[in-house]
Amino acid sequence: MEKTSKRVVATFDLLETIVKNCIDIVHMLVAEKGVLPEMVKIVKKKPDFQVKEKILILIDTWQEALGGAGARYPQFFSAYQDLLCIGAVFPQRTERSAPIITTPQTHPLTSYPQNLHNPESRPDAA
């Protein structure tokens, strides 16, 4: 694997760790801020095998744990469907595959900060 591909895979490893270990707001940001369509674009460009496989594993895992057509974040399922439509073959899941396990929040957010939903409302957005 070339140096650039190693960096891309390491970046996705970091993103995977963040998604697995952080609260719901991170899932919302990944779903709503264009991360998933960018991942689909990378797969469409036929990248290095390890990069493609990492993206396919992540999207498959995330759509199962967080997505689904009727889930809170259907964007995960949509990205999965987009990849299926272009003929992507997802790697087989193994027993060693770590699922996304999120512990219940002791103090769940009742609402998200406004600037996450509407970036134009931030004071520095001018």
C-alpha cells in the first residue's frame, strides 16, 4: 500500500473510532455534513483496494447499526444502497467485527446547538 493510501486508511480508522466511541451528535454530523456521499465518491473512483475495503466495511457497519431505511439517520442506509447500485461487493462480516456499541447517555441532549443545524447562524459565518 502506498503512503497516501496508508494515510487515507488511517484517517478512516480515526473516523471509525470517533463514531464508535462518541455520542449521537457525532452520528448526526457524519450523516448530515456530507461525509457519506464523499465516501461513496471515493469508492466510485476505484481507489486502492485497502481504502475501498475500509470504506465498504464502515458504511456496511454504520448502516446496520445507525441506518436502515426508517432509522433516525437514513443517510447511512442511503449510502449503502448507492454503493449496491454501482455494484459494490461488501466484505463478509466476521465474528471479530466490532459492532458499534453506544452506551446510553446519562444526560441526553434535548436539543442540538443551533449552529450545527444552521451554519449561517454562527457569528463567524459572515
